[in-house]
Amino acid sequence: MFTDTHAHIFKEYYEDIDKVIKDAKMNGVNKIICASTKISDAKEIIKTSSSYNEMYYCLGIHPEEVKENLDELKRLIEEVKDDPKFVGIGEIGLDYHYGKETKDKQLKYFDEQLSLAEEYHLPVVIHSRDATQDTIDILKKHHVKGIMHCFSGSKETAKILMDMGLYFGVGGVMTFKNAKIDEVIKDIPLERIVLETDSPYLTPEPYRKYQNEPKYIKTIAEHLSEVKIIPLNELSVVINKNVKDIFDI
Ligand SMILES: [Zn+2]
């Protein structure tokens, strides 16, 4: 059994969420952690997760959504702080690839949401794109554990983040042709890796023509077991321990 540590299972993308969950379970994915990117997502996932034992959630405002109201997010977090399905702050971070013009606001939102994670003793799920140095600098000001989602940095960056206690989310990108990330992943100990789909985006090969779903964690796990040269059942034991250490689920 595996956990998809990062997915966006919302009505905006999926007509039949029942089927998505069922297909995930049939493929050995019995836990799915959904991350919000904006307030409407956050509200939806609080509701949806109560209908599915398999579904957990993180609340956060994505760096591309910094027009959203941070105070409203804080109010929501206070409301659900005792919900056992609420397991982290995310998806938060910095994206200078798409949003360089909102850089100052992104820095403020990231910083404040990291403080929320500290205040509520929750792990974080971090999105960082073309913003490595600022991400590292801001993380150094906080004491948080969590995941570098869709990590695509260098070995050097991985080492710095590892020394800070962070984990790495590995997903469909690893299966793409010419993906150089395999070389970096080889160097990261399995004890620091978790699996994620980032559904509905980044479907792994050979299914790229389909919309991504948590069921494809199986494909990602198989690819990782080849890269790490470790049997799938042994891989799952280590990865599940990592998920437990981060999210306590
Ligand atoms: Zn995401």
C-alpha cells in the first residue's frame, strides 16, 4: 500500500471523485493527501475529505495564487485545527517562473504560512520553482519539517535541503524521457523520499495522454524501485515510514 502525498482532487478537474478513489485503492494507493492552492479549494477539500477515509488534506495558498486572502486561510485553519484529516500546510512556496512580478507578496505569504506551520506544529508541502536561494533563505528562519514537492533541483541543492531535515516528493517527472532527475534521486537516501502524483498534472509515462490520478503512484513506485534497485515491497516499507514520520498518518 502506498500514499499519494500530493494531489489536487477537486471537482474542477474530476467529474467522478468516487471512481478516482476507488481506482487508487485498486492500485494499492490507500491514502491520498490533497493540497489546496486557493481558498475555494481549501473549503472544498475540508468537505470532500470527510466523505472518504482515504483522503487527508493540507491547507495553503500557492505562490501563483497570492491574490487570495491569507486571513481567510488563517480563519479556516483555526476552524479545522482538530480535524484528524488536516495534516499539513501546503501547497506553499515561491514560483519565479510564472510569478516574478508578485515576488514580494510571495515572500510574505510563504513566510507567514511557514509561521502558521510552526504555530500549529504541522509539516509543510513546498513548491519552489526558479527560486532556490530565496526558498532556502526563508526556510532557514523557521523550524519546520516537510516535503520539497516535485523536487527538480541539483545534487548540491538536495544536500542543503536534506541537511535542513526536509524530504523530497518524487513523481511523474522522473518517468519522462531525458529526465535528469534520476541521477539526483539516486543520491538521495530512500529514507528522505515520498511519492506524489500532483494530479491532475504531470501524468507519468507511459500514460501521459491521460489526466493524472493517484492510481499512477504504482507506476512511480515501480520506476523508483528500479532507480534505487530495491524490491517494491521493501521500498513501500521505507516510504510508508517516511509518510508516518512527516504526517503521522
Ligand atoms: Zn501541486
